[in-house]
Amino acid sequence: IKRNTGIAAIALKEGDTIANVTFVKDEELLLVTKNGMSIRFKTDDIAPIGRTTVGVKGIKLEDNDEVLIGLPIHKLTDSIAVFTENGFGKKIKLEEFPIQGRAGKGVLIYKPTDTTGKIAGASMISDEDNVLVIGKPNCICISAKDIPELNRISMGNIMIKNSRIISVVKL
């Protein structure tokens, strides 16, 4: 369609923003929030609806929390890498995240503290991947093998010192 203004993809409520866009088909999705909550559900639970509608709720958010990213699960052997604002990071096996119905509260993926900060980024990774951690003022590229594998309640290890993590990109 040729339009100078584009076409509407979704109707947003006042104050809402788009965290990320991803294509999914008959797979599972993991939503991660800044305050450390996550929910894993099947995309079959999302009914197809019109283009200009508001959509359906993925996770029930607490006050002052927001969805950081939605990650499609392509391989059950992948892990999720989580990085905090103050440079901490870890990876967690997918088996630690139960499949739930969408729109629930979810489970804790990380407990933010004053030392660690809130979650800054997350990515689905396998051992062959590299992760670019974009910080201010420093950036680093880390092999997925070098990210410590810990459980959901662990604090993680310092991955980048003297830098505030802004985002994470899987390479």
C-alpha cells in the first residue's frame, strides 16, 4: 500500500509505548519487565484480531513497572540472558520458567536492588551466540559461554564495570 503517512498497526492507550516488535508463529513467548518479572505463555493464547485494536494483555504489571521486551522461544535448549542497569548479568535455563496463561503476574526472573539496578536488557541465547552489551560510556561483546548460568533468584556477576547498561543485542 502506497501511503505517505503509513498505516496503523495498533491502537495505543495514552501513556502506552511499544517495547519491541517480533514475528511469532505457533511458539512460546517470554515477556520480561524492568522490575524483574517474567511470564512464559503460548502464542496460541493470543487470538488474531484487527490491525487497529488495542490487543490483549500479556502480563499483569505492578505499579511503576513496564514490559522491557518480548522474546520468542525458537529452541527449548536456549537460555535467557539478563543484564541490569549497573552491569550485572546472568543466563537462566528456560526450564525454570513454567508455561502459564497470558495476563498473569508471572514469576521473578531477577530481584532488583540498589546495587544491581533494574533490568536493562534480555535476550534468548545459545552457546554459539555473542552478546553486545551497550553501556554508557563503555560497550563490550561477550560470548554466551562466558555468561554465568545461574538460577532465577541469583544476583549474577558483574559483566561490565564503571558503566551503566543501556541495552543488549544478540549478535
